[in-house]
Amino acid sequence: MTVNMTKGQAISLQKSDGGSLTSVRMGLGWQAAPRRGLFGSRTREIDLDASAVLFADKQPVDVVFFRHLVSDDGSVRHTGDNLVGGVGQGGDDEAILVDLQRVPVHIDQIVFTVNSFTGQTFQEVQNAFCRLVDETNGQELARYTLAGGGAFTAQIMAKVNRSGQGWAMTAIGTPANGRTFQDLMPAILPVL
């Protein structure tokens, strides 16, 4: 059963049988918003990029994004860059896989961001979302609709963090400006 999350909401990543999840996928999807012009409406390709920043005690120690597809320890993997969005028509346009069992013990949070490397704003995006899927069975666990329409080029989507013996997910949804994850660090640090 999917939980439709609201900004700031946190959920435990325990399975319904009480066990812990072992592998999850953070999926990102979006479509270009139609723009009205002199000859009707048209859409322009939108290139959004998903990133995962791995933190240990509030310090960034690794990142996974379109130019570094696998974390140094191999526990987090980006499936590749999608330059246009909307390909899945509601499915994931980009995805980051996290093998929770392989994440080193010193990593206590993984923050997921989305940004427009080309500088396009969310005013040009519609139907944007992030979702967490149990990678072992394909079941969608949580979905968070990203607020659109703003004059910002990025968003801090969500984070997964250690919680007791397992993990939890928090929907963040903080708008930001930046073309890369490095540009977003000032917006990420307050949500750790």
C-alpha cells in the first residue's frame, strides 16, 4: 500500500511483516509543462537530474549523480541520466537504487535532490514526483508530489536516515536554486 506523503512527513521503512527493507529505489518522474505561444501550446524538453548525497554525522562523504553513477562503496547506484523527462508517462524518468544492507554503518543519512543542470525552472515542469519502491518486489511504498510552478531550479526531495535498527524516509520538498548538488549544499544542511 502506497503512502502519499506530505511535506515534512516521515515514515518507517519497515515491511508489513516487521522485517526491514533491504533494497529500495528512489524514483523521480516529471513532464514538461505546455507553454502557450502565438500558434498554440507547445512543450520544451526539461532535463532534471536526481542526486543522492551520503552523509556521516552531518558531513557529506559521497554523492551519486549522473557523472558519478555508483557510490564509492557500491551501495548506491544511479540508473542513468534522462535528458527529457516524461518518457515513462507517470513512471520513473531517473532512479537511484540503494542497497540498505550494504550502506556503511557510518552513513546515517542519504539526501535525494533534483536540479535542472540547464537552469530551467520548475515553472516549466508539471507532474513531478519522487517515490520509494521496495526493489525486491516492485511495490511502491511512498510517493511525494513535488511542488511545481516556482521560479527555482532545484528541490531537496526527501531523505532516508537510520532509525533504530532500520531506516525511515522523510519528505522534504524544500525549493532551492542551483544546477548541481554542490550548489544545493546550503539548502541541504538545515534538513539533516
